[in-house]
Amino acid sequence: MKNENNSMVQQLVDQAIAEVENVSQDDKPFMVRDLFLGYEWNRLSNYIRAQVGFGFFHQYADNESISQVEILKKTARNQQLYRKK
């Protein structure tokens, strides 16, 4: 079960990273959940959502100087905000 979750999380992180290409550069912040259709995101458990967010964050935090995404502050609900560079 754990390997299945890891594989699914990695696929979702890859999907989110690919979707960044479709985000406009209008300085409007976005969250990872914005990169998915509402029903797709809502079907995920809170645990999987957190893992996807963690994976997405570290994809850009580890390569921030060459990344296409700027990491911003968190919301009051502790959700990470991003902006396309």
C-alpha cells in the first residue's frame, strides 16, 4: 500500500509541475490545489494532498534559483502560495 501511495503521489506531483506551464504570469499567487480540477483534488485524502504539496514545494525549494516558480508566504490556513516567474 505504501509503494502505491508513493507512486500515486509522484504522479500527482509530476502532473502539478506540468500544469505550471498553463499558469499565467500575471503575478497572481496560486496554490497546488489550483493546478488540479476541483473534483480531482477533492477526491484525494488529506494525507495524499499534504504529500503532493510537500513534493511540489521541494521540487522548487531545492532548485529555487533556476525554478520557474517563486515560493511565497503561507496563507492563514497554512497553505503554501506560489507565483510563476
